[in-house]
Amino acid sequence: MNRVLTTEIWSEAERLARTASSRKLAIAYVTADHVGLRKGDLLVTDASPRSIRSGQTDAKLLAKLHKEGVIIHSREGLHSKVMLIGKYAVVGSANMSGSGLTEAAVLSDEPTIRSGVASFIAQLCTKKSRLDGKDIAALCKIEVVRTGWPKGKPKKPIRIRRLGNATWIVGVYDLKRDPTEDEQKRIDRATSDINERLGAAADEYDWIRWGKKGKFAKECRVGDTLIHVYNPESGRGRSITRRRAVLLKRTEPNWIRIYLSEETRDSHEVNWPRFQRILRAADYPRKVQPGSVQRLEPEMARTIDRKWTRVK
């Protein structure tokens, strides 16, 4: 579903946010909470001293949201206006303020758009960018002189890796041995990194260990979407989930390790027979085995996603 929003951007965002499992926003300037952010949600904004001083971002609002448990990051020079609200992504032109300007946005539940927004927000969040209570208290002391657009240039441009937009079917198996001590340290660091940046509390994210050769290792990028085929060691209970975004891709001495977004309600786990029925209903032309790795054409990826909940 793709829909253009105009005057109803914030009313629709607030409506969707009421029942969404999570809310993650990367919006340049924020002076009002039009979504209804709550504990565990994530907000990335430009809360640099120059943006606070000019009144483009409201430090007192940030203090209120932080007290309520919202995870807040500041990236000077941010100009994006994107939201991930449950299974929906919103990409538009509107800051979260009362500017009264004529704005537009696209609301989408397409997996590639959602994965791209999720990965973009994840890249924006770093350990250094996260604001704590002391940081926000210092911002609240800045005298506000409303001058409109902040003067001067950001200190450093924000570096964002090019986002992928491919969809892959990837079959994975349980490893025959546990990670080595060195590998586990790398996994723990990556998990801690994601948790700290995104305000999550997962003990461990799903990850895929892959050799450095082959198309998937070379072409899979942060922002891609996986249809994840999990093959347990017992050979029974094979499960398939959709809409798994690639959040991190780490290169290790012997492997590539790819970290995935957590499963959500719209991942809709299905068993192997049902997955095969979904592929047939979508007229997918290739044979898919439990260990297959196949990159989907964009239109076919959309067709499979549409069939996912319709085929029983």
C-alpha cells in the first residue's frame, strides 16, 4: 500500500501510532509531539545548540520526552523527515512542528521502503549521538532567540552508507559448532551497539554468518530485506519469516556477519508447505529449496509479500 498524505500527515501518523508496536522517527526539527511518543520509542532530531538557540528544536519538549522514556539522538545537519510506525513507513517533507506550511508525505507498507527507513535510522544512531539527562539539561539552559533557519553550517556532514533495496530469499541452518570466543566477543559488541543506539533490550539479534565469497556476501547491503528461511538442526519445524531488514553487515577475519531487525507482528511466520503455496500463488518461476539463496525482482518481491497473508 502506497498513499500520499497532505493535510492529514500528523493525524494519520497519530492514528497509526496508537496501536503500533514501536515508533521510530528521524525528523530534522521538533517543537511538538504529533505522534504520541512513549517509553522505548526512538527520536533522532537536530538538537544542536544552534538549532535549540534558533527555536527550530524545543529543548523543553526533549526533556519531557526523555523523562517519559523516549530514546533521543541528536544529529546536527539532519534534514530528513521519516518515520517508522509499526509496519508503516512515512517519508515526507514535514518537520514535527506547528509551521503551518503545505507539506506532503508518502505512507507505505512496502518491505523495501520499510527496511530502507529502518536501516537509515539505525545508521543515524551512534553512541555519541545519544542524549542523556545531562545533555538535555544543558540544552534547556540555552537562550532561545527565534530567528527561523539556524545560521551557519553543521560542523560535519552526516555519513550514511548507500542503502540497499533488494529482497532476498535466504535459507540458513544452525551452526554445527558454537562461535569461538573471539567470534562471541564480536557478536556481543554488535548486539550491545545496536541495543545502545536503538534503545532495544535484545539479548542477541538474529544474525547470519556467511562466507566472503558468492553473490549474497558481495551484494547484500544494509537496507535490504530478507525472506528468512530457518532450518533447525533437527530438520523439523522449518519456519519462514518476511520483512527482515538488514541492520548491520560486519566483516570478520573469516566471515561476513549480517544482523537482522527483530521479528515483528507483520513478519508473519509461516511453515514450509505454506511458503511453497505462497510462491505458487505468486507464480514464482524458480524452485526454492530450504538452503536456497535467491535475489528477487522488485515486482516479484511485492507480489510474494501481497500473497503472504492471503494464502492459507
